[in-house]
Amino acid sequence: MTAVFRSLGFILFMVALIGCQTKSSQPQLQEGDLLFQDLDCGALCDAIETVTEGIDGKDFSHCGMVVLVDDTLRVIEAIGEGVQLNSLEDFYKRSGSTDETITVGRVKKDYQILINDASDFAIARLGEGYDQPFHLDNGKWYCSELLYESFKSANGGSDFFELAPMTFKDPETKEFFPAWVAYYAELGEAIPEGEPGLNPGSISRSQKIDILSVRLVSEL
């Protein structure tokens, strides 16, 4: 009987050891990582996800960047009223799942030198307003615009992520999504169809980032 318990104890020890090794070998989040999120915000999020496909066919309606502030990893993002600095926990919990609705992108090694300046640029935008009409260069920010301008600034003013003509039309009907019609009517502005812009899906497909399986430092 003693031998049986010893054998069982050894097996449990090995299982725990393998689990720890697997866990420790999985990379952790680091400054400059890009977080792509599938938010459930209704018709507008659905419209965003419909017009641009994310990496591996995933749907994304929001994105943010990991930054290091006071020795703590946080997320800088344009959401709600404007540019905010939030905890990793709050960012992940917002979409209800840390595995299925969050995708992590990491800038490739050749471009890692840009991260510090990109982070500094984004943090300097804290408190600035949300770009409701999605126009570039208006002193306000939407989520993917903040990432675009942060890395553009760090890249000496040259584009890092690519712009493309924006569309607010259903690809099947070729008509504007009703949600966007109502949205811009409330803003009192014309829909900026065809104007340059970008969204989380297009950034996630950039050839300048790698998509990784990453665990949270804080172990949510």
C-alpha cells in the first residue's frame, strides 16, 4: 500500500511539474503588445466587424496597447469619453473571456525599437476626447487611430500601419448600415465613406506584428 501511495504521489508531482513548466514557458504580456478585442456593443460593433476581417477570420471591434506605468503593465485605449489608462484586468473582463475574445499582437523584433516612443506618444494623449466621427488629424482619437498615430510618430512620421478607404456599407447590400445612418444623423455629420482610416481588424493583419498566445502576469 505504501508503494502505491508513493507511486501516486510521484505521478501527481510530475503532473504539477509539467503544468508549471508549460505555464512558465508561455510568454507574458509586455509593453507594446497590442490587444484586439471582440466587444459586444450592439449594431455598431457588428457593423465594424462585418466590413473588415481580423487575423484568422476573427472579429474585432476594439483595440488597445499595453504600456508600462509606474512599473505596472496597463492598457492605453481610446474608448468611451476619450483616451484612458485602464488595468489589464478591467480590459480583459470587459469582454467576458480572456481566451476567446482577446487576441494579442506583438510588434516584430525589427520594430521593437519603436515601442518606447509609441507608448510615450499614446500616454501623452490621456484625457483627450474620443473621435466620434472617425476623422484623422482632428485632435481626437478612436481606438485604432491611437495605435496608428502612436507608431507613426515613433517611426519618424512615416506610416507604420496602413490606412485604407473606410466603408460604412454592408458588403452584401452595398447600402449603409442603418446603425451608421442613425449614428451620423445624431452627430449631424455626413458619413465619411471612402475617407482614409483603419480599424482593429486591419491592424491585426499587419505583416509587422506576430500573433501570440500570451498569459496575463496577474493571472486573472
